[in-house]
Amino acid sequence: MSRDIAPFGLRMPSELKESIEATAKANGRSMNAEIINRLEQSLAAEEKAKAFKDGDPLKSMLTVVEGMSQGLTAMASLITQAGIDSGKIKVKDKGSKE
């Protein structure tokens, strides 16, 4: 990604900001990187939907399956983070010999 990106102020509801912060932390990204990733995914999904409507049905089905896989991976990350935050999942210290 280019480093000559202009700053962009963004206002959002506090609940959305908290959700993005938690998701970014779970994914090992900054909030900025998480927001960019989500916007890129959203725009790509629109392009895929257009291709699905206008294109080859088999290729379109593969695109849908790939999108579902990415969605399931994101959901698994959120579920894991929720378990860690609630204390239901224990994360071993890398230096631990358990």
C-alpha cells in the first residue's frame, strides 16, 4: 500500500469504534489497517456480486465459497477473542512450560 495516503478524519458511533478496536486487536492490526481491510473486502464483495450477476455461474459459485471461507475465518477470530476476553479461553504464555 502506498505511504502517501492523506489523513482522513472519521466520526463513528462509540459502539462501532469499540467493535473495530476489538476486532483489530484480535487480528493483530491497527484500527486504521482493520478499517482499510474491511472497506477493501466490502468493495471486492460488490465487484464479486456484479460478476456473479453478469458472469460465468461456476466461477461465481467459487467466488461465493471463497467469500464464505473468509467470513468463517473472521467469525472464528471474533469468537476466539470473545472467549479470551471473557476468561473462558486461557492463552498460554509463550515462555510457559505447561
